[in-house]
Amino acid sequence: MTEVASTVGRRSILMLGLGLFAGCATAGSKSARLPSPIWPDGSLLAPPAVVAPIKVPPPTPTLAGVIPRSSWTKATPQVGNIDPMLPVKWITIHHDGMSPFSATDFSSCASRIELIRNGHRGKGWADIGYHFVIDRSGRVWEGRDLRYQGAHVKDQNEGNLGILCVGNFDQQSPSMAQLAALDRHLRVCRAKYKVKASSVLSHQEWASAKTACPGRNLQSKMSGIRRAIA
Ligand SMILES: [Zn+2]
């Protein structure tokens, strides 16, 4: 699975997986585009419907200073189960809600992100749900390519750019370096996609999302974050 997986044991992985469900886990992802095996008249084994090929946009250039996805995974998204990204109108901030995480070395952070991607794929999603990931040392990692719509807020993923800050901010606080990187990256994304400061939300600020994400110790900073980038 990952370097983390090989060292922390099966039970811990199970708990981490459960933690993922308890944390940031309310995203809706579109279902697979498979034709129904049942015709409207109820007969089975009808000829398969013709499914139009998915138009995959060209890759989005990685933003300056962002660690490319290829640095942490070789996996590619399941492109038959993913929509193109619409123009960005919103930015949503998350925590991972798993066990507290304090590591800052490159390989531990890469493994954490891969663990999250595996968790999301295990739920049947096309890929990791978030477009960017910020670790505790302030690195910004590319998650899901921005040519694809994310899967991080239930029923509200259209035009919604997802940023994950690794850690559990009900049980720990985001680091200063992480908050500084979040501030910088929000400014970059706002400028590039012309997103209003008031359209930068935390996960729980979406009415459709019944979640504690991004944890009280990051949620308490949201007003200040918006003021700073306005
Ligand atoms: Zn979330």
C-alpha cells in the first residue's frame, strides 16, 4: 500500500480509514457512467447502450511552487468516473480528520497523501478528492489535476477547488508554516481564478455538508484567513 501502511499495521490502517470517514467524508462523487442492464420494459440482456467517450481536457500546468502529483503517486484518476472542472468560483478548505499528524519529512507527507487517495478510491471515487494538499512544513502538493472536478463537498463540487491541510484540527492545531502556506496559496488561486474572498469557505460552512471539517482549531481561523486575503 504505502510506506505508512507497511509500518503501522493493519489495525492502525483500519482506524485511519475509519478516521477518514469520521473526518472529511461527506463529499459526493458522481457515480460510474455504466448503462443499466435492464431495458425500460424490464427485459434483461439488451444490447449495450452506446456511451459517448469522456472528453478529457488537457493537463493543467502545475502552479509555480507546487509539488507535482508524480512526486507522491504513480496512480492516475479513473477517468470514466470524473467530470471536467468548470470555471473555479469557490475554494473550500478541509482537514483530513484522521489521526493527528506531525511529520514534516517529504516521504511521510507523500505517504499520508497516498493513504488519503487510497481511502477515497476505496469509496469508489475516481481519485483523491482534493486539488491541493498543504503539509505542516508548508509544502503545497498537487492532488487531483484541476482539469477535473473535485470530490470534497457533498453536491457542491462544480467549480469548487478543494484544498486539504493535513492533520486533525479537532485534536491538534495547524502549524504556523501550514497557515502561512495556506494564505499564500489562497492568494495565488484567488488571483488566477478570480475568486472572491467571501467565496473561500471551510467545508462545514457549506449548508449541504454535515461535517466538523476542518476541525475547530482551523475553523476558528477562517474569518481571519478571509480578512487577510481580502
Ligand atoms: Zn472536508
